[in-house]
Amino acid sequence: MMHHLQIKGVATLVALLFFITSFGQDTAKIGALYRDGQRLILKTGYEKQDIDSAWSLARQIDTISRRMNYQGGIGIGKLLTAKILNESHRDDGRRTAALEAYNILRQYGTPRLQAEALIEIGGTYQNKASDLPAKIHYYEAAVNIYRSIHDDFSAASMLEFVGDLYNVNGEYTKSLQTLQTALQLYNQVHFERLHGLYSLMGNAYTYLNDFPNALRYNLMAIQTGEKLHETGIIMSPIYNRLGTIYYSMDQYEQALDYFNRGLKIAYLNKDTNSIQSLQINISFILRKLGNYEASLDTLNKITVAESDDDEQADLLTRYVNTYLAKKDLKGGMPYFNKIVALYSKQNLSPYFKQISRLGIAGYLQGMGKMNESKPYLLAYSADALSRQEPAARLQQSHLYLYRADSATGDIKGALEHYQLYKFFSDSITNLNKSRQLAVLQIQFETNKKDQDIQLLRQKSALQEASLQKEIIFRNVIFAGVCALLIILALTYNRNRLKQRSNLQLQQKQEEINNRNELLRKLLQEKEWLLKEIHHRVKNNLQIVISLLNSQSNYLDNQDAIDAIRNSQHRMHAMSLIHQKLYQTDNLATIDMSWYIRELVAYMQDSFPTDAQIDFKLDITSLELDVAQAVPLGLILNESVSNAIKYAFPGKRQGTIEISLKNISGQRWQLRIFDNGMGLPEKFNLDATSSLGMNLMQGLSEQLDGTFEVTSLQGTVITVVFPAAQKEMI
């Protein structure tokens, strides 16, 4: 009996060992089949034979797994199925297969396979507003898995993709945070192909209106790509984006260079979309440079679908604008007729409808048909109220309206549109100057970085020379009898080295001095440009004040005259700040003690009254930047002007007290008190329709502060706000 049991136990053990061996062989085979399937679907280009082979491998995985009852293998087969459907551009069943794969692999699969399943689920959602949150959710879940298994490269790659999706969804701050994390992970694994990541960061900064960082990261993208000799499809949009930045600063030659470099890459990769986008931009630059024939030749190379009205409208408008600039109205007439017909169909999207209106209006004015251009311009202006139109197009629309009004004798309308035209012109000029300053800043940082690298190299060379001397000295000690001869030889050689080193150091010092002089000049030029900007802003405000004053002479309505005078006082409050900035060496901050006294003196002179009003000032010295000084000055202007006009009716005497004090840490209090009639009964700040009160409330919120109005033996206005600058010493 015992012998029989022993034989049965041995047989069971042999069967178990056979099962384990067979199971291990089958699971290894499933892994190999899955890798072969991935290799087939990841091959460049789409080949039906490869897809059919991949389907066969997926069926083999499923058959083997079900025969073994191996759940992990079933999940792998479904994951490969989802990937094949993706490569075949089929959506039927893809999400179901991916979800089933993830649900199985979450229990029986490895973390890496779980991450791949999550990526496949996310890939079934499109890049549209309704789908993006779900798509980002699944991709970020995959990132968390990769980070948990310390696969930093895969995590960084997915984060780069997620950052791009945030860009598409308009969440630019989240995009930058995600891309910064990806950059940190890439640096940890010493990954160098960062040009795509830098370009995405530059794009996010562009939409956040952070021009210096937008330029900086796009330049880094170009430098990195060129260093790696990158000629892939990714380089065309990078060159296009950087060229767009330069032509926004009116640096057309440099913009044209980047566009041409991008076009060369686009042709190399047969990238139709980039070719068309770059040709459109090149045509625009050539027109700006006055090379109209080359601009038209470039437009002739562009082909758009006849069924796409928006693309047709964009191309036709560019033809019309080029012929208008060329002053060849006859040559552009066929394109003008086509764009008018296309516009009349009412099928254009709002963006291209606006572009078409300006193109049609400009051409009509070129033909002298001012009256016929005005309906298009008025339609443009009406739609512009509900859209965020670029400043350049708004400038152009007001110029056209000014011409139309002038031609029809509408002097008032012409004056209003001319003022708006000048306003947008000055805004564009100031924006270009600020961008040019950013370019100078980046150049300064680049020069400083090169200088630091040079100094580090010199330090390394000196350290290496010092180490060499120590080695020589040690060898001299061990040399014994030959030490004297060696020392003599080394002394002679060292003197020669010292002379050579001194000469090199003198040359380096001279080079450093030259660089420092260049940096000093760049700094002076920057300061001069800042002063010029403040001077221009102050002059422009004075011009507007004068224009308002001239306009008031033609008005009979006292309310309108009062509104104009209130606007003049507000503009004067702002112009005082810019006057102070360009008259002093301090271009960053305003001395509020000086500013408040100057503003109060101006208001005393500006409000002739029979009342005897005594002003008492208690101002603690404080320096603020322009972003805080302007709102604070406007609040002071509104409160004091209200007190002068309404607090002391008749010839009543009174006092207006103004104080600016630090109340705790960085928090300051501006308090304006008058002992006049006080506020009306049942006064409610939240329900008031007073422009002045609403304006002061809004300006206080702009300061991140609080606004309070109380009636206590008069009227007390209190603004408490955080100050970014320290108290003056």
C-alpha cells in the first residue's frame, strides 16, 4: 500500500512540473507574439499585409491564452487588438477592446501593460473640447503608472503629449506646468531631443502674452533641433512659429529667413499643411517688403480646396491686398469680384468674414468708392465688439473708416476714428518696442552665459595647471640626486609657461573689458528706450487731453462737458506718472509722496470754486511701480474731485484730509476724508450707479485691495492694499 502511494505522489509531482514548464513556455510565447505584433504595427507607413499578420498574431495570443485559462494573456490579446484597430484607422470596437484589456490587466497584467492600455483608451477620444478632459485623464493615469515604476522617459514622453493637449484646450498655465515636469524628467535621463518640448512651451508662453519667454523657448527649440541636425516634420512648425514672432516685431528680413528654412524642411517631408502655411506667411512678408511680383508668385503656388469657403476667402483676400498695395486695381479685379461673391454667400466663419470685409473695403476705397466701403466697415466694427480682434486689424479698420467719413463730410466721425487709429498705432509701436527690449534682454543673457562659460574654462585650465605643478613637485622630491637638474629645467620651463599664461590672461582680460563695455552700452540703450516710451505715453495723453478740450468747445450739453473734463483729470493723473518716470533716473517706481502732492495741487487749480477748502496731507514716503501707482492715482482723483464738487455746496468752508500710511507689514491704507455734507441717506455702495464709485471699486480690486465708503461727520473713503515696494529710507 505504501509503495502504491509513493508511486502516485511521484506521478503527481512529475505532472505538476510538466504543467509549470509548459505554462512558462506558453506565457513566454505570448510575450514574443505580442512584441512581434507591436513591431508590425509600428513599422513606417501603412501596409495591409503587416496589419493582416498582426491580426493573425492577436488571434494566436487569444487561442493560447483561453486554452491555458491565462487571463493575463487574454488581456494582452485585447490590447494588441486595440492597437491594430488604431493603426487601421478604425474606431469600431477599439475603445471596447482597450477598456476590456485594462480591466483584465489591472488584475493580471504588469504595470507597464496597464499603462499601455490606458494610453489606448485615451487615444480613442478626439482633440475636441468635449473629448479632451477624458483623453487627458487617461494619459495622466498612464503617467502615474510610469512614474511608480521609475520609467522617467516614458513618463516624460506622455507628459509632453499631455502638455500639448492642454495647449489645444486653451489651458496654457496647466500646459506649462506639465511641460516643466516633463523637462525635469527628460533631464534626469539625459535626453537631448528637446526641441519639440521647447516649441510647445514657447507656444504656451505666446498665448499667455509672455513675449520674452515665448521668444526664448522658440530660439532654444531651433538651436536644439539644428544642433541635432533635425530635418523631421517637427522642424517646419518650429521655424514657422519663430518667424511669426519676428514679423510681429516688423523684423521682416529675419522672419523671411526662418520661413524659408521651414519651407525647405516642409518640402523635404512633403508636409502639405506646413508648406501652405509657410507660403502664405512668405507672401505676406514679400508684400510688406514691396516685392509684389514675388508675393504673387508665391500665392500662385498655393492650392486650396474649392469646397472650403474659408480657405478660398483667405487666399482671395491676400491676392486683393497684394494688388491693392501694388496699385494695380485692374489686375486684382477678378479676385475682388470672387471675394465679393464668396462673401455674399454668407457661408464664411466669423474669423474669415472679418478678414474679407477689410479686404473688400480697402479695395473699394482704392477705387475711390468710399460710400460703398462703409457698410463692410460698419459690419466689421459691429462684430469686433464681440470678438478679440488683433490690434493691427483694428488699426486698419479705423483708418478706413476715417477715410470714408472724411470723404462724406462726417467730421466728427472722422475725428473719432482718427483718434482710435492713432491709439492703436501707438499701442502697436509700444508693443514692438517692448518686444525689442525683450530681444535685447535675451541677447544680454546669452552674452553673459557665454562669458560665464569662458570664465569656467579659464578656471578649469588654472586648476589643471596647479595640479600639474603638484605632480612635478612630487616627482622632484622622489628624483633625489637629479632633483637639481630637473628643478632648473622646470624653472626655466615654468617661466616660459608663466609668460605665456600672463599674455593669455591679458588677452582674456581685454576681451572681458570689451564685453563689459558692450553690455554697458546695451543697458544704456535699454534705459533710453524706456524713458522714450514714458515720454511718448505722457505726450500722447497730453494730446488726448488737448483734443478733449477742443471737443468741449463745440459742445452745449453741460453733462457732456463735465464728462470730458472728468476724463481730462483722469488722464492727467496718469500722465503725471509717466512724466516723473522719464524725468528721473528711476524708471521702475514712483515716489507717492511727490505724486500725491502734485496731483492735489493740480486739482486745486482745476476746480475753481468759491468755497474755501483747506487740504491737509499726511503722506508716508512710499515707492510704487506703475501698475499700482496708476490705479491709486485714479482713485485719489475721483475721490478728491467728488469732494470738491459735491461736499461743500455754496460757499461753505471745509477741509479735505488725505493720508497714506503703512498699517501692517506690506499693507498700506489710503484715506480721503472731507467734513462736508456726507453721503445721502440709505446710500448703498453695491447698488449705486455712480461711475466714479464703480470706477474706484474696480481700481481697488485691480490693486488686490479693499474699498470702503462711510459717512462720519462727512465722507471717508478708505482703500487698503498690499504694496509691492518697500518704504523709502
